[in-house]
Amino acid sequence: MHSLPRYGLRLAEFDELFATVRRAERLGDTRLRLTLAGPAELETAVRDLTERENRCCSFFTFDVTTQPPGQVVLDVAVPAVHVDVLDALAARVSQRGTP
């Protein structure tokens, strides 16, 4: 069996997460808010994935909050120097999710 590099595996996990996006809002050049909906384990999965991503790319700031049951809000922020990374993330969300 062929194994993906770690970043490839995490990318696949983000794509799976983006499929749960119900709303995407650009709150400014450096901030993106994603509202996700899914099973009760969604919050745990989001926290785990964003913690691992932050270990790799520490310029990200992730804030995870729980809304009504089954809904999670993920705020993503980056320094101005990394706006291009946030732009790419937002584009990927729009390809995979339902903003």
C-alpha cells in the first residue's frame, strides 16, 4: 500500500473536514470563519486536526467554538505575510464545502 507524506494525509483530512462546511465567511484579509456541521465527534476532530496543523505551520491561529449541537465554528487567522496561504485555504474550502 502506498503511503502519503504527512502533509498529504493532513490535506486529505482537511478536505474531509471541508465537506462539512455549511458557511464560509472572509472576516478580513487575514481571517476566515468556517461554520461546520456534523456528528458529535466533529469538535474533537477539528481540534485534533488544527492542533497538528499548528505544530507544522505555527503561523496559523485557530479558534474552535461549539455552537448548537452538531455545529462548530472554526476561525482561522494568519499574519499578513501569509495571506496567500489563507487565500488558498479559502479556495479549497469553496471547492470542497458548501460556503
